[in-house]
Amino acid sequence: MKKYIKTTTGRLRVFAFLEGASLLILIFIAVPIKYLFDNPEWVKNIGPVHGILFLLFIFNALHVGVEEKWSFKKTTWKVIVASFIPFGTFYIDKKILKPLENHGNTCL
């Protein structure tokens, strides 16, 4: 875990996982519980956590994009849009972030 915290790309990968997991919990657990069982507590608790993780992911994605000199049209927008799609951040982690961290490729 320490290796992820040492680099901006590593931190973005951690936020991608946390943001993606919180979105899945919100969509597939909290919202159904709210509407099927008339119990909004899960949404009240998970919603703000997901919101904070979402913002941390977006700000870190922009930061890494600037630091790594990503092309906005080619890479940065894909990373940001992924946060709106269930499982999107996991896909971006596998296709963009992990290879970037492993190879140090700054030419995306």
C-alpha cells in the first residue's frame, strides 16, 4: 500500500478504486434498500462519502493529467468520464493508470 501513496499516479489509483467501489455500493445496495425497503439510511450515509471520494478523484485526475502532461482530448477526459460509469474507474485503472505507473509513460 505504501507504494501507491508515494506517487501521484498511485494515489489516483487508490482514489479510483475507492470512488468506484463507493459508486457500486451506492447504486447496487443503498438505492435499492432505500426504494425497496423504504429505508434511506444507507443513501444518507454512503452518498456523502461517495461525493467526497468523487471530488478527490476528479481533482487528483486533473492534477495527474497536468503533472504527466496528458492530452486532455486523448486521456484526461476518459479518466474523468469513467467516474460517472459503474465499473468505469476499474477499467481506467487497468488500461491507463496501471501501465502509466509501471512504465512511467508521460506521452499519453
